[in-house]
Amino acid sequence: MVYHKIKLGIYLDIIKYRIVIQIKGLFILKTKRKFRCEWILILLPITFILVYISQRSPDLVEGFYSSGIYKYIGAAISIITGVFPFSIGEITVILGLLFITFGIIWIIYKATTRKMGYRKVFMYIRNVLITFSIIYFLFNILWGLNYYRLSFSQIANIDTRPATIQELVDLCDDLLHKTNELRNRIQLSEDSEFYEGDYKYVLKNAYKGYDAVKDTYPELSGRYGRPKAVIFSKAMSYMGITGIYFPFTGEANVNIDTPFISLPATAAHEMAHQRGFAREDEANYIAYLTCKFHPDLSFQYSGYMLALTHSMNTLYANDREKFMELTQKYSEEVKKDLNSINKHWAKYEGPIERASNKMNNAYLKSNNQKDGVKSYGRMVDLLIAEYRMNKK
């Protein structure tokens, strides 16, 4: 009996020993096996090919992506993030900038103190490229391909044939008359929302303009999260930015540091991006359009001010004599509002604003807007086309 007990004990010990060895071997195998993520870099050429095809196939982008899958992608992301009262996009950008800053400082420190070999430097560069590949791929899949869709004039069947200087003059005169009239109506009605400058009211009610035009322009319909106020709006003002759409979270972010007169049109502009209209000139026109049919006078006035400013700037570049002639027709109230806007932005002029403008220019050109920031002025083509239709 003793012999058998000893024999059984040794046998169990041997089994236990083998189990331990096997578990240790498995553990060692897992620790030595590294996750190979270089394959993610293939996303970069895939995205380049996708963008190349999209640039040459706007009909395909419009039918399959912009009017198809993006409608579901954009709305779903926007509704989910819309649950939060703050901008997730803003927090993401801040954390991203901090991460990049500390990463650069860390690698410089390691390299200068010779605590990092060339192999680790290359690994760091590899990780940066992998991260860029993922971000660039997601940017285009989640929203960026909208840059290559059909133009809004084609979708809405708006005739944007070249205009004469006289047509531009007539447009400016018409917009001036309506802007003066709206400002007078606001003065007489004592619109409390307008005078109090309640940005929360603007962000909460901006959707009403889109509801007002969705039957005429079904491409502007859809349910999305409301625009959000940016906490660091002062920083955006120094960069000369009034708003920004963050495609990774589907959020329309608005700089609330801007004069209240501009806020409704800014919110409507970013909401146009939210609906898949990526081009700046088209987003401006859509902002004017939705503000024009908004039930609130403050939104209507903001939209007309946006349209008037762009049209008059275009006239100034083409016929200064006519421009000076029309400026005499501004009402005193409109003049005061324009002066307050100009004074506000004059406070933030400087190297930061100029650098930001150059970056924005480069971004626009890289996304099929060859005129860069000048593409903002092409909004006037749509305004003239609308003016022609209304005259008929």
C-alpha cells in the first residue's frame, strides 16, 4: 500500500510538473509573439486610390456615398454624440494636440540624451504613419468623400451660368434692400432673442430653417444632432475660425465668441457640412437659404448679412465705383452691425490668424477646392442664379 501511494504521488507530481511547463511555455510564447500592425499601412494606398476614383466619378460618389451610405453614417454618429451637451470633437482635438506635443518632446529628449536607438526612432515613425493611415482612411469614409460629390447646383437643378457685372450689381441692390428691411423689422419688434445674444437659443433652434426647406430641397433633410458651442471659442477667434465640423463625431461646432449677428448663419453653415455638403461656398449658400426661410427674424437677418457681405465683396473686386455707390444705401443700423463685426475681428488679427488662414487654404486645396479660401466667394454664383429664378 505504501508503495502504491508513493508511486501515485510521483505520478501526480509529474503531471503537475508537465502542466506547469506547458502553461509557462504558453505564456512565454505569448509574450514573445508581437502584434504585427504594419499591415494597417495598406489603408494609405487604398484611401489614395479611393480618392482618385472619387475625384473622377462624382456621379458614383453622389449616388452610392453622399446620397446613400453617408446619410446613415453621418446621422447615426451625429445622433449618438448629440446626447452629450458638450463637444466630444473639441475634447478629442485637445487631447490629440497634447498627445502629439508630449510625443515630440519625448522623442527629442530620448534622441538628444542618446537613450533611444535608431531602431526605436524608426518604430516611433512607423507608429505615426500607422496612426495617420487610420485617421486619413476614417476621415474619407466618414465624411471626406463628400468633397467629390455633385455640386449643390447640379443636385438642386440651379442654373449657375456665368453672370454679368450688372447682374451682380442688381443682386447686391436687392440683398441690400432686404437686409435693411429686416433690420428695421427687428428694431420695431424688439426681438429679445436678437438683442440678448442668447447663443443657446440659436443652437437649439437652428434646425427650424432646415425643416422649412426640406420639402423643396430634400437633400437637406434628415435628423442630426444640434450644433454645439465650443468652450475654447476665444482660441478659435485668434485663428480666425467661426466654426468647424468634426467628421469623426458628426458634430457641428460653433465659435460662440463671434458677434451674435453672425451666429445663426455660422450654425447653419456647419449644419450644411453635417448633411454632407463639404464645399465651403455651397455650405455658405445653404446657410443663407435655411436662414432666409427660418421663422425667426434674427436668423433671417443673419443669413441676409452673410449673403450681402459675400456679394458686396465680389462687387468690390470687380467694380469699385458701383460698390461705393451701393454702400450709400446701407441703413444706419446695418452700418453699426457691420462695424461691430469688423471691430470684433480686428482684435484678433495677427500671426496666429494668418498662419491658420494658410493652413485652411492648404486644407481646402487638398480636398478638391482648387481656389482655396477664395472658394468662399463662389457662393455668389448660386445667389445670382436664385435671383434670376425669382425675377422670372
